Amino acid sequence: MSFAGRRPGDDGETGSSAEDWADFVHTGPGTLAGRYLRLFWQPIYRAEELEKGHAAPVKVMGEDFTLYRGEGGEAYLVEFRCAHRGAQLSIGRVEGEDLRCLYHGWKYDGEGRCVEQPAEVKPFCEKIRLKSYPVYEYLGLIFAYLGESEPPAKPAFKEFEEEGVLLVPPPYVVPCNYFNQIDNNGDMHAPFLHWDMMDTSGSPRDYELAAEETDWGLSWSESHGATKRLSHFMMPNLLQSKRVPMGKSGEWVNVLSWIIPIDDEHHQRLEAYHGKATEEEARLYQERFENLPRVPELGNAILAGKLRIEDVEDHNRSRVQIQDYLVLAGQGAIPDRSREHFGRTDLVVLLCRKIWQRELRALAEGRPLKPWKRPERLAGYHELVKAGSPVRERQLR
């Protein structure tokens, strides 16, 4: 399966071809993958990092935006530049629920309407309007809909709304295409890359793997030694998995991980963790995230040969993130996938690419897309073992 892709319009061609359908890499405006991703609500910012009365520049899928929070606490997303002379709006001032450009004082409301032009004797505000985008806050994240059509229903994750502790770690930028990360989600690398964190009983050849397409995307099961896990990938770019418990309750932590393209050569993960824990247990678990912002610094030093992974102390398990960073960034910003050679552990990677290619082809040809539907709750492996669910038997056969 070709994966390297090309930009639409290269070589003077028009229309879509099989190469376009396999181009998951490019997500800018007008690209097939970009159009597809824009059909879904996407998290774009960590809510706690946007204070009242503050504005911030945001880049998603190669487009720049202005995100700001009004003095009443509402978040808004509008175009990146002022319609007057193109000044960057995020350096402006928030006044009530409006944003005033720093350059000449033009002021816009949360829907992009120009409401004031202080230097104009005869203001023409009614002729000026920035593009604005729907946003809402959920699970500690700010979500936006960047598509041209009416936004779909807002996603709900009921298990994350139940009693428990919700943690949202700080994101960090990985200098490679977002699909490196999507591939990595289903790549069976843990016994090797994360060998120091895994149960190493049994041979790697005893690694059992099964995957299938589901109503929400795909699910797969892994079994290696005493380590067993069921993971769910929700189309187009969301992974739900289980992590180690926060506290003595022993209940595994539910994790949502969105893979968000910044541009074609950079991406970040925006995540939400939910589990049962006391206040002190939650505080200690939160400390696991303190070193995440250093992951790129340490990862780049290792890639440059200035440091070894063995030299990095495992500060609250941040070494797992560094290990992932090394293989993601180390593949290159946009890898040449035509040079890959697949093995039996690439089952999930190939299934995910096949689904993506099918959906992009349907979009290009104007045919109906699969209506992905997530149930109210998604079980993790440990819940399935406890319940003896037939899904577990199907996943592990």
C-alpha cells in the first residue's frame, strides 16, 4: 500500500487518484485528509492554559487561528489576522467578550463581526466580518469545529463524566507528521521499545494480536506474557486505552488521546485521564506529567548522539514518552512509507490505513462516509476479563 502521498495539484494534475486516497499526510485546507479531519470536533487547546481576558495563537492542520477567552469565561475562535492591515489578533486586548486589534483598534465580537473602528469618521463595520468557528469546553479541553458544513453532535464520553479524578497533562510538540503517531498507536512495539517497563516473561514470538473494524473505528487486543490489553481507536484520530491505576482502588485509568496535526511536519497529543483516587493519590499521579515538556529536549539530544536513552533517569515514567518520541521523530518529518516491509505485528497499522484510505476515497468521489458511532461506554481489557464478555473471545481468537 502506497503511503508517501503527494500534494493535490502536483505535476499539474487535477482531480483525485489512488495516490490521493492514500495520502493521509497532508492536512491543509483543500486536501482530502484535511477535509476529512475537519468533519469532526477536534480539541485544540488545554482549557486551563487559557485564562479569562487572554488570547492565544493556535495552529491546527496548517491553519492559524486566534483563540481567546472573554472576561465572562466564554472561549471564542476567529481568524488569525485583523481584516484591516493583517495584524496578528492574539496580541490584542480582550474587552468584555470582544477582541480589539492592537494596531488600529478595530474590535471584533466572538462571531467575528467588526463592532468598532475608532479612527473612522464614517465606520463601515457592517461590511467587515472575520470567519469564526464553533467551540466548546469538555473534559478540560477546548474543542473546535473547523469544517465548512454544520457541525456534528458533540461527542460524549460517559465514563469520563462519572465520579473520579480528571487529569489533563500538558501537551508537547513532536516534529513529525501526525500519522506517525496514529501508526504508533496500533504498532506492537511495547516488548521492545518499552522493554524496561514491560513484563518480559515469554518470547516475543508468543505475542498474540487480533484486530477488527468496529462501529467507532477499530479495536485490537494484545497479549504478551502477563501483559494483556484491549485498545480502541476512534476514527479519525482518537485512541482510548487503559493505564496503570491512580491509587489503591486498583481500577485502571481510562485515557483519551487525540492526535492533532499542527502542520504536515508537527503534531501534538491532547489527552484526558480519568480514574478513581484520593486527593493525595491524584496529586502524585499528576506529578507523572511534570517532565513531559522536557521530552523534546531530551529526545532531540538522544537523536543527535549527545545522550543515550540509558542515561535518562525515569522521572515518573517520562522515559516511555521519550522512547516514543525517539521512534516517531526518528522516522523523519514525513517518512517514505514505500520503503516499509510489513510483518505479522503490523496487523493494526495496516487495518487502520485501509479504513482511512476507504473513507478518503469515498469523500473524493462524493459517496457516503461511514457514520462512526461510539457506545456510551467502551470496555477495557480488564473489564472484559471480569465480565467474561464474548467480545474478549472474539478479540483474542
